[in-house]
Amino acid sequence: MLDIQFLPFTELETERLLLRRVDGNDVDQVFKLRSDPETMKFIPRPLVANKEEAMEHIRMIEDKVLSGEGINWAITLKGDPKLLGIIGHYRIKPEHHRAEIGYMLDPDHQGKGIITEAIKPVLAYGFDHMKLHSIEAIIDPRNIGSALVLEKNGFVREAHLRENEFFDGRFLDTVIYSLLKRNFKP
């Protein structure tokens, strides 16, 4: 079984991006993301209703880092600390050397290759630092943009599960993608 530790916290960089720790200064942007029906339309989680709930979400992210249960990064442009989105590993299964990757991005910044760029160092961190064997992504089948990002990064569609999640009074389908370490091309 893996023994995963996230401290000291590692910032990640790409050509345009700095992926840093999410903190209390991000509360306005986290509130904007998590309360926006457009941003959350493919994420079956309740919308946050106020900034206190956004701050609770930030505390939950930090608690998972401290406990080794998950890690998320604020996606920012280099030279600008404003959080544009969040990306990270969660639902970690150390006994299976596997984790799930998830991400969200402000709609104003979608379609600019930001998630495609941000996912690369997060995958490398998962395989190199966390010593994962595989990383999965579970998405809404209607989320074509996310499917394209995953496929560009070497993920393979493994399954389409019909009505396997119940949220907001209805059953939802999910699609599972995965990437094995041996197929990862940094």
C-alpha cells in the first residue's frame, strides 16, 4: 500500500501557469466557481450558497492535504495570483495505487488550453511523487470538452455507466477514463 504525503506542498509550473496551494485568499473565486450553475453543470455537487460555504470548501481541501487524502492546486497564470480554477487528485485508493483526477475552470477562461496544460504536471506528480499506477477521471458523458482534454493527454475511455449516480432528484450517467503510468507521456 502506498504511503502518500503532500507536505511540504509542491507548487507546479508550466509555460504559462503556476499551480499553487488553495488558501483563504481564494474565497471569492471559489465562491464564484462553486456557485455558478454553468461551471457546475457537469459536477454533481450542490452549489455553494455563500462565502462561508466557499471557505468550508477551502478548509476541506486543506484538511485533505494535511491528512494525505487528496491534493488540489489553484490554477493561476504566472504573475497573477487570481485563482482561475482548481485541479487535483482525490478519491485516492492507496491500496490500488490509483487516484481520481478532477478539475474545474472559470468559464471565462475555458477554450484556451488551460486545463490541457495544467493536467500534465498534475499527472506527472501523481505518477512520480505519489507513485500511482493509474489515474482515472469520471465525467458526465455530455462534457465533450473534458473528454477531449483527457484523450489529448492519453486517457482511454473504459466504461459508460448508465444512471449510476443519483443527484438532485435524477439519475445520471458517468463515463470513466483512465491512464496507466506506462502510457503517460510527460
